[in-house]
Amino acid sequence: MNFQAGFITVVGRPNVGKSTLINELIGQKLSITSHKPQTTRHRIHAIDTQSNYQMIFVDTPGIHIGNKKAINSYMNKTASSSFSEVDMILWLVEALKWTKEDQRVMEHLIKIEVPIILCVNKIDNLNTKDKILPYLEKLGEKFKANEVFPLSAFKKNHTNDLRKLILKYLPQQEALFESDYVTDRSQRFVVAEFIREKLMRNLSNELPYDLTVEIEKFDLDGQMYRIAARIFVEKESQKSIVIGDKGKMLKQIGKESRVSIEGFLERKVFLELWVKVRQGWSNDKRALASLGYD
């Protein structure tokens, strides 16, 4: 058999670049990204199928410390559970930066017996390459990975080389998904995530963590999708921030969301957004389950 396939979990602390790397590896925008930690809340399978392989990347929330709301517990459990029953792991750290969250990830990985590639991201930010070698040596003393791979997630030649390295460890077996699958998630889920991404990118630092999105209508009307989504916030004061002065913020978020959704669905989209207060949803297990956090 000349075909390779398997699950590759991408792990690391929050905001280290996991989703950006996965989007580069599969060659399209699927996982949402922002400069804010905890952007990724769910486990998502991003699937890249070629003539000789199928790589199934598992995008996970970053393991984080502190903030003991129910949603934080959900994200940590989701991240930890993704370490098991996979064929290999890409562990992403940031060049010249080591945090308590990195240490926590390492404590999980020490117990794992699958191949682990330690990817050192953001090396393009270094003014001098002389600094990277001592850092890599220190990393090697902390953790014995199968491979250590310096990269910038934005450079195509780096991700091409990383794919070749992954194939060194990916098992030989038949494809696990149909060749036209790009994710195991529904279109409704991806659309809700694109809207949440625009909320995270446009709003102040604290507010995005009290936001979630639920799709209420998702209909194909001829050649156009008609989509209605409700944005949940936790406080009445947050609702006015999301809507903005004379509705300007909500219009901006709707405009940016529609562009991303149309690119994903490859059709015109009519998008309606509403904002609703649902007090304490992020610390209520029953509310989380009803909103898809299960």
C-alpha cells in the first residue's frame, strides 16, 4: 500500500499559532484565528487529502491555567482528550518564550507514546538566528521529541517541509474520510465560528470571552444561502457594545462575516445577526450543552 493516513493533533498553549498553522497545512481557511487567547473553543478536524496521503489535523483549544468558569474547564478537557487515540502530535511552542501553560502541555505529553514533532513557531520574529540554537538545546533537555522543527507558520516552504516530516511518521492505511471532506464539522458550525472570529477581532479584549454564536436559520434559497445567527452576551451593557453606535459595529461584523462565509460556502449569502443577553451562559454546564459545548 502506497497510501498514508492518520490523525495529527496540534497542541500548545493558547495563542501560539495552532489554528494558523493548520490553515496553512490544509491550504484553506477553516479554523478561526485572532490575536486573542482562547479563540479556539472546540476540537475541529481539518482534512487534507492528496493522491498519496490523508492528513487529519485535530485543532484544539490551548491548555490554559486560571479562570475556572465551566467553559474553561470544557476547553481544557477538550484539549487533553485530543492527546489520546491519535497517530502523532505536533506540539507548537513560540521561539524564545516558555510559559506555565507550555510546562502544563509538556506534563501531558510526557505520558504519551506516539511520535511528537516539536514545532518552534515565530522564528521569523528573531533579529538574529544565533539565539535560536541555545533555545533549541534547552528545549531538547526539557523534552525528548522525535523531531524538532523551527518554522514560521506564514512561510509556505516551511509548511511544505513540515508535511514531508509528518509523512515520515504517518501510518500506511486507507483514507479515513471521503476525499471531498475538509472537516468533520457541519457547515452551520463553521459559519458560527466565522461570525465568532469577527466578533473576537473587532471587540475589546475582555468582551469576546463572554460571547457565543448560535445559528437559527440556514437555508439554501436557489443560489443564495439565507442565514440568521444569534449572538449571546452575558450582560445588557455588552449588548450595546456589540451593536455599537447606530448599529455600526454589528454591521461591520456582519459585513466581514458574510465575506468569509461566502468564501467557504462558495455562494452568495444573506446574513442576519441579532444580539441577545443570556446571563451566566459561560459558567452554566446546561447552557453550554444547549449551545453546542458538549
